[in-house]
Amino acid sequence: MPDNRVEKEIVWKMTCRRLAEQLPGHVTEEWEDALTLLELSEDRAVVGCSSRYPAQAVTVYKEALADSLSWAAGRKLSVEIRSQETEAPEEKKSAAKAARGKKAKGRRPRGFAKFCLGTAVVVLFLGLIVLGKNVIDNQSFQETFYQVGTVKAPDSVRVVQLSDLHNTEYGKNNEQLVERLAALQPDLIVMTGDMIDRREESTSAVVELCRSAAGVAPTYYIYGNNETSRAFGAKDMNLESVDALLGCGEGSRDSGKFYSLDDDFRTLLEGAGVKVLFNTKEELQVEETTIDLFGVVTSSPGAFWEYAGDAFSQYLTQNTDHLKLFLCHEPTIFEVYGSERWGDLILCGHTHGGVARLPYLGGLYVTSGGKHVLFPEMQSGIDYYVAGMYELNGSPLIVNTGLTNKGPVRVNNQPELVVVDINRY
């Protein structure tokens, strides 16, 4: 197979994502700066290593690098590590300084400087107006309605999804949210994680919201990274950290152990009438429609199959006439294993819609698999799921942009309550 620039780029991106799930964080951060995929053929990959990074540090994890490259390329590859001469930081600074010197052609006239200053002031003023308008808009939430058709729903089923509230309150005791939940008359309510904020001690507002929601319709809750950090002290639920948390390993992994952990927050939620799902299925009936609801706690791609694989397979393959509803906080798993079949409807959150949504560029910023990604919807090689509804192997995947208005100002991205009507068309 000839060396191909596009293939190399895609394979290397997928390799780095897979390594990030397997290796210590500091190793992958150093490797991103030091390593480059130079050549890729049918059975061989040549990886360049910066001369400023010790080659022996790479050989310790060479087997993991080879496995990840082979997985990303879809074929068995041998790996050669080749040292590369690189320019020292001081040399780069000197070169940049010299380049700037060559470009200097003399000073601009004062009139031009005044024009630039005036333009900057106008842009700043307009930016403050836009920012202020969005701050005001973000004090309330919008409702986004979706229609989903399936022969498995002889009766209309309405699902309301709340996600990524981060302890935001809309009115005293979230009365605005509660009023809308009651008015929408859902058949079930799902909360797809990060309803609390790990940086805040109090969870009472979310617990009371859950109590009110459970009084409206059956309510189900899955943990996001803020809940796992608060309840388990584990923000990154990768395979290594979950193994350590549950005391498991190869051949002994069991998601049921999550329920045996000392988890005060789950106790409060269940006391409020909410069902918490840890890689488990729940069956419910809405008139003539039977729904199998599967909620994920190990949404990290490296941990999902090890801890949820068996239960997920049973959920998907048994009672295939049931409506299959899949809940997962982060969409990263679909970005990595997109070719899998997940159910009839998939609901997730986590992305906050990219925080700011810009014309033609989409979302500004997301975290995906522990990586920080700018303009994710403009990236090539990986399909990032950021906001709205997508089609994933014939099934709708809906990414809720979340209800929080804390943190960076959301621009053109008002907090969102999602309503999904499932009908038999």
C-alpha cells in the first residue's frame, strides 16, 4: 500500500487517542510533542522521535505504540523508531526574531495607527454588546423538540432529557424547570450526567429537582464526570482508574460493584424516587410500548466494553421488539466505535454545545476522551458529535448542549431542555 498523507494523518490521530486511554497522562502529553508518523506502508510504520526526547523512553512503551498503530490502521504493523534532528527552542526564537527583523519596513503613518485603534474600539464595543445579550439570554433555557419514528412504538412516547445542569438554578428550587416538566407531560424523564458540579459542596438543589421530576414521570439518572468525581473520586473513568476503584482486573470486572460502593449521592437520588443506572438495563411500559433503557457509567472507550460489554449485548440482542433507549454522558465512545449498533435512540450530553457556536465554524471547544479540541466540527479524520441530532448507523444520536449557564459565556448557544417525541410513522 503506498504511503498516503491523508491515511497517515487519520491513523496517527486515532493512534494518539487510543494511547491516551492506555498510557499515563504525562507520557501521552510528551509523546504528542516528540513523536511523528513519518512513513506508513502495508506492514511497517516509521515513527520519528525528537532528538531532544530520549529514545529509550519510547521503547518502554513501544509495544503499546505498535498495538495502537495496528489497531488504527486495521492491519498488523511493525514499528521502527527513528531519531530526528529538531531545532532547539533558543534557535527557534533567534530565527523568529531574525524573520521579524527582515519584515520590518519602517513605521506606519500616524493616521493608520488611529484607524487601527478606532477599529479595535468599535470591534470591542460590538463584542461587549453581543456578550451582554448572550449573558441575558442564558438566564433562561430554550426547548428543542425532536421527532423520532420507529415501528417499535405503537403509542406516542415523550422523553424529556436534562443534562449538564452543573447546579444552575432557574428560579427558586428550579421552579421554572419543574413547571415546564409538568407542562410537557413526558412519559419518562432522563438525566444524562453532570447535573451537579464537583467544585460545589451542595447537591440539595439537584436532589430536590429530581424529587419534583419523579413526581411528574418515571425518572432515570446516569453519572457524568462530575458525579463520578464527586462520588468516587474518579474524574477519568478509564480502564485503569475503574479497575483500581472497584478492585477488579482481567477476568473479574463487574459493574455491579458500583452499587456496593459508599455513594451518598446515589442514596439521596434514590431517596428522591430516581433510578440510577450503572451499566444496567431497566424495562418500563408506556401503554403498548415496551422500552429497554440502558444507562452507562463507564463511557470511556477503553473501559466500556470491559465493564458494560456483556450487559450491553444482552440489552441489544434480547427482546428485539422492545424500543431500545441508550443513555451515555459523553459522546466520545461513538466517535471511537461509531460502526457499532447502539439502539433505537441514543441520548448524551457533556459537550455544552462547544460553549460558543460560530457561523460556519460550529462549536468553539470540547473535551473528548480527555483531549481539548478547538473547532471540533471542522476537524477531519474524526467525526465529533457536539450539538443536535446525528444519524449513527440508522439510529438518531442526540447531543444535548446542557442547561448550565455557569463558566464561560455561552454564545449563540442558549441552555437547552430536550424533548423527544417517539412515534410510529
